[in-house]
Amino acid sequence: MSEPAASRPGLDPMVVIRSRPYLAALVLAAVLGVPISLLAYGFLALVSTVQQFVFVGLPNQVFGGPAPAWWPVPWLVLCGLSTALTIRYLPGTGGHSPAFGFKTGGGPPSGRELVGIVLAALTTLSLGAVLGPEGPLIAIGGGLGALAVHLVKKDSPPMALTIMASAGSFAAISTLLGSPVLGAFLIMEAAGIGGMTLSLMALPGLLASGVGALVFVGLDGWTGLGSFSLALPVVPPAVPPTVATLGWAVVMGAAGALLGWLIRWVGLSLRPVVHLNRVVVTSALGLLIGLTAMAYQLISGQSFTQVLFSGQDALPELVEHAAGYSLAVLVLLIACKTLGYGLSLSAFRGGPVFPSMFIGAALGIAASGLPGMNLAAAIGTGIGAMCAAMLRLPLTSTLLATLLLGVDGVAVTPQVVVAVAVAFVLTNVLPVPARGPTASVVPADAGSVQHRAPLRADHPAEASNPDHSAGRGRWIAWLFIVGSSLFALGAIPLYAEAVGLRVGAATFFVGSLFFTCAAFLQYREAVDALPAPGHARHSFWVWAPRNLGWLAGAVQLAGTLWFNWSTANAMWVNLSAELTDQRVWRPDALGSAAFLIASGVALRDAGRRTLFGGHRTRAWTIGVINMAGSVAFGISAAAAYVIPSSGDVWNAQLSNLGTLVGALCFLTGAILLLNPESTDASVPAARRTPP
């Protein structure tokens, strides 16, 4: 939304309110409330219908029962591909990126841009990304309101355009949040509207949203598709505020601020990577979200739908059955939802409200067992703190938490206010999450992306082609990410039980292939970084053991080849104990030893450059993490020794734990590779802020 004409110097708001054009605007706002609410209801109904068909109806037809744990993985890849293609090729870049919260500048979208916004939001919300519908609905409502003004009068003044766009946004979002007043607070606080301007903007918007609320109620009763409004049918009983609950509210506010900072850091850090190749990276992010949801179902036994989507539909069930969730499952749910939320913020299109509320409610349920804490206060403070951290709108966050709890919201208002205040202050005190490489705008065609990135800081010498080296570095990172994710998945006992020994072994084998591909590219990069006379290019087979970068790459590549041999033989289920030791355990042990040596050499190299540079580099941090992963792999290999007399593994649980910890360490190091310490990546010149 842009600044209304009524707030400009020389215009009296009282004169505007009494003017005939403003009264006509009120009538038009009331009329617009009907079609915009109809379209908003239809959009939400379509999203719900597609979700139900893809994740409930289709699995029942194919499998004759609930969807298996792996079911969301291909759909999330399709979600990323479809969303990326829409953003890349249709006007408007699919709307604003949710990583920056609610955008209040730039005016409403045009009619051409609305098509891309609708399609990007539809694919994002229907196929499982962790975002809500409120952001697209605000854009759609604002665009339709502005379009209506243009149709009525093409040369309408800016004030009329702004007021009608705001009224359209009010009508589209208010009934979704369950209250026209709450929707008004959200939009006006995000836009920073105050004074008499508040009255000028609020009156048409509240009128449009009030009419829209009647439309939503009527459509619910007429179609039976649902109300699509945020509500908790079952609310935990409230308890009067106590000193203990107020004290825990401070803790909840701090926890919400830190968790919100982490989510925003993930989203903002990955955005530069998304701009390097939107289609490929967004599809890969969808794959990671799907794997996260699958892992949650396999580990917890709960449905993967709790991790996917906005959380609006899953929130009432979560609160109603709060007593049935163990602390471990709640922590796992928070971790998986947080990861999916952060990944979705970076590349998909949607709103940040509902996932924040779901994570806040889960955080509150987990904290409800603390001494002196009760469930209603815990849920209210959790939701308020997470919304304040992610939206940075304290008044709206307070209303979201208290109005959601209904009558009991009044009793928990003091605790919610404390939690929101603490979260809001800490969010503004904490350093702004890094947005990755500093963007520089260069002339480019609208919607296109050009990139220049320097070399990775992993090697002391520079290759001759910075763009080629940067591209190779991204491939290395993504190959390691996929390989580590497969190793972590294969180490989860519930996954092995669900898919069987052969498929579990195949998971490790495929993961080892990704490791080998990444190790080969890293070795090739080390070879290219070796000093060469003139412009000569090194052959593949070189011998440079005194160069630490080459030595680490060569030993690591040998280790991955041993892992290939070990995991390939492990797919043979009926091997004797002696053959298992020869073909599986020994190459596994050799591969783990090679990884340990390679990590030590790489850490030595990074430490030496740290000493020369006077500060710890990203390469040193990655080296420490990879060293921890190599140690965990070594422990896993030792514990996997097969006792010849009995044919049993020495300690299967320790072996699985070591593999899981090591894979997670390598996954963390690979993710850090995606965000180099310095780059010069450019972004679309068509907009001041990258999409």
C-alpha cells in the first residue's frame, strides 16, 4: 500500500470524509466486499480440495489406505518446480517473497501480475510447502480492488486507488483470520497507518470485510465446504495469571525470538542460492521439505501433514489432543516444522502467519509441563511470541494469540503481552539475519537473473574461471546435502523397519554415490587450484601430497569409493559373517578412516589460513563440523563390526547413532558451503527487492 492522498500536506481529512467521492468510495467498498470475498472463498476451497485429493483421496485409491511416509516427497519436488517456473516466467514474480514479511510498498499488483500470484500461491499451498494463504490473499484482494477502480474510472485519483486496494485486502484477509478487526489491525500495523489516515483507510476496509464475513458464512452454509476461518473448536481451560506464568512468559518470549531468528536466517541465507538457479534450487528445496516430513512420520508415527502446509487445519487437532503428544514428539515436530518453514520462506510464495502460530502452539504445549505453567497460558504465549518474532507486529501478534483462545484469551492476556513484548524487543536487538551475498543490480531483462560469484574460500589458490568454480562449488554442496540426507534417513531405525533391509541398504548405497560425485568435483577443484605454469591446465592424475587441499581431496575421494563398495555389498542380505566383515565392514572402516584423515588435513589447511588471516574463516568452521562428522562415522564403523562366532553386530544402536550424527554434521557443513563468505551475485533489475 502507498501513502494515501489524505495524509499529504494541504488536504484536510475532514473535508475528504464529507466529500462525495469518499462517500462513493464507501459504497464501492461495500459492493467490492461481495465479489472479492467470493473469490477468496473459492481460492481457499480450491486449495483445500487439491490438498485433500493429493494427500488423502489419491493415496486411498492407489494404496487402499493412508498415504505412505514417502508420499509427500515427489509432490514437494513438483511443488518447487511449478512454483519456480511460475515465478520465473510469469509477470510479477509470483508476488512478494514471504522471507521479508508483509510488504507494504510498491502499490497493488496489476491485472497481469495477479495471474502469476494466484498460480504461485496455488501450487505452494496445495502441494505442501510450509506457508499460509494470507500473503497471497492480501495481494489478490488489493489487486482486485485497484482493478475495480480502473474499470469504473481509468483516471481515478491515487487516494481512490489506495483506499479501494486496501478495502480489497481487508475483505480478502479478514474472514480468513476469523475477525474483520484482526485483519484490519494486521494490514494497518504492517503499513504503519495512523492518525486521521487510519480512519480514512479503516472505514471502507471494515465495511468491505464486514460484507465479506457475511459472504463467507453464507457460502459455508450453502456449499458445506467449510468456513476456512481460523478458529479453535476446543480451547484449554484458562487459569488466572500467576507470578510463575508471567515469569515463564519472559522465557517463552525469548525462545520465540530465537526460534524466529533461526527461521528467518534459514530463509534469508538461502535466497541468494535460489537466485543462482531458481528452478533447480526450488525443486531441491521441495525435496528437502518432503524428506523432512517423511522422516517425521517415520520417527514419530504421526502424520506428515503436521509438518506440511500452513498449519491452519492441523492446529485445532494439535491443541485438542495436546495431552497425547510426548515431549520428544513435540520437539521433533517443532524442529521439522521450523526447518520446512525456513526452507519455504526462501523460495515459495505464501504468508508467514499460520506456520508461526502452529510452531508457537507446539512450543507452548511442550512448555505446559513446566512448574506453575498451564496449557492455555503456554499456548497463548507461544503463539504471541512466535508471531511477534516473525511478523514484527506486536499489536497484531497480541490479538492473534488472545482472540484465537476465545473467552479464555482475556484471562491469558497479561502473559501474552509480556511474551510479545520480550519477543519483539529481542527480535529488534538481535542482529539482522544475513541475507547471504550482497546483491548488486545490473542491467538485465525483466525477470532474468545474472550472476557473478567469486571463488569459494575452501582453497588457498584461485582457479582461472571464477564463475565455473562458483558453479562447481554449488554442485559440491548440493551433492553432499543429498548424500548426507540419505545417510541420515537410512540410519533412522523406524525407516529401516518400514522399508526393509534391502531398501534401507539401497538408501545408503545411493547416498554414497552422491558423496562420490561431490568428492570427485572437490578433488577436481583442488587440482585446478594447484599452481600451474602459464595457462596450462592440470591433468586429472597429479601427485601433490605437499598441497593440503589436494591431499584432503584425494584421500576423501578414496574414502567415498570404499563407501561405494561397502554399501553395495551390504545390499546382499544373506552374506556370511566372514564375508560381511571382508566386503562390508572392512571397506566401511577404511572409508571412515579416510574421511577422518581428509577432515584432519582440511582442518589443518583451514587453520593455517586462519592463523595468517587473523580471524576464523568459513572454511575453518566447516572443517570443525566435518571433523566431528568423521569421528562419528569412525565410531559407527567400529560399532558395526560383525562378531565371527555369532554373526551379530557388536553394537547396532551405537552404529546407527554414529551414522546419524555423522550424516547430520556433514549435512550442516554442506549447507554452510551454499553461503560463501563473499559473493557478488546480482538480482533482477526489474525490482528493487529480489523476488
